[in-house]
Amino acid sequence: MKTVQYTYLGSGITGISTIDYNFTDQEWLNFWTQYPAIKHNSWYNSLPNRTHEIFNRAKAKIEFLKARRVGVTNTSVEFTVNTARLCPNIREFLTRCMVIRAPMDMHFNRVPGKLLGREGVDFVYDFVAAEPNMLQLDVHDPIQFRSDACNTFHDHTNIKMNTGLAFNLPKNMQCMFLQPFYDNPDAPFQVIQGVFTEPLNHSANIIWNVMVNNKKVEDFIIKKGDALLYIYFPERVKFVKAKKPFGLVKTQFNKPMGLVSDEVQRKCPMEIK
């Protein structure tokens, strides 16, 4: 099994205040993540492997099932149906995913950008949280994703939240950010999906980066433990703490920019009281 190294990037990059917290890097990883997702998915693990179905006798059904060589009695037809728990595609997908979960309660509220000093931005989402100093909220300016020639995303606002984590993947291994569909199918946000390839896979900054439809969503609450993001790996991996901090490579319009991380530790309550 291949190894993925993890590290905490430090307040100099993330903007997260760490003065009052005392987490180890392992605790910080556990604060945000669960792996593999399949062990922690309540929907998947609540399903039986199979379920029994019984149909009342009806000529059309009888003929339909006979054609498929299903046993038929004079009064009813009974057979076993596999549930989604036995679907190999779902099982393998969740087995290879890490899930990023909300470490605390968060309440997001849509406000005009100018009220928060963002002139020229129609809306932004402000938030309150149990420990806001542990979260760094940011946005992509609309000019970065809206086009005059296309209406896609014209009614959307971006939200970015830095977890402070970064992964160093093995050479030529990629990881993909995806919507947490099997944990949070009714989420009010859409994850900006993308892939970390060489060389960015050696310093993958784990950021919750999403779009919210600002015409439909005025405010929303994310509870502690809600799934925010799936990170898909092409195979099962194990996570180990990096022996030394590694540089963060960020991209800005395809121009790499190197930053060096530092290590900090912290701890905090999880829920809004």
C-alpha cells in the first residue's frame, strides 16, 4: 500500500489563529478527515446486502419473470434483490475516498459584497462558527469564473475554506476533489471538482472550494460532521506524518508560486452553543 504524507501548513499560509490550541498533526488530520469513507458512511452501512420482494400474481408480471427464468408459484413471485451495498462501483469508490467533514457547526449568510468591503462583488457568504479563529474563509472574485459570453455561474458565489492540511502523494499518483454525494446528497453547495497532478500532487493544499447559487440559497447551516468534500485516490493508501514540512505550490492562472510551511499545534470546541 502506497503512502501519502500529510502536514499542517501553518498560520503564515492558512491565516488560522493557533494561539489557544494544542493539536498534534495527527489530531488535526482527524479533526477534518475520515478515511476510508466507506467505514464512516451511515447510508451505505445501514443497508442490508439483499432485500426480499414479493409480487402479487399478475399475468404480465408472471410472463415477464418467466422470461428471465425466475421461479413462479400459483399465488406470488418471491425473489431476492441486491441493494446498493453490493454495487461494486459504489463500494470501490467509497473505499478509495477520504471524506472531509465539518469540524464544527457553521452558519453561512448571503450578504452584498460591498457590506464586507468587496466592491464590485454582488454577493458573498459571511459565516459564524463555534471557533471562527480556526477557520479561514476566502472567495474567488467573480471575474475569475464568470464570462460575458456564457451564463454559467452568473448566479453563483464562491466560498473557500482552508483546512490547513497538505498532502504529498507518491510520484505519478493523482487525487481528485469531488462532491460528497453519498454522504450529503442535498448539500446547498457544489464542490469545484479538479485533479492534483504532477508536480502539484506533492503539495496538495486541502481546501473546501465550492459554488453556491446565490439566487436560491440565502443562508444555510452546516452541522459538525457534515460531509464537505470527497478526495478520491486511485488506490488504497495509508497516511503518515511528514518527517519535515514540505513546500506548498499554489497556482495562480497557471503560474506556480512556492511557499514554505511551518508546524503549529492547536485544539478547540466543536459546536456552537
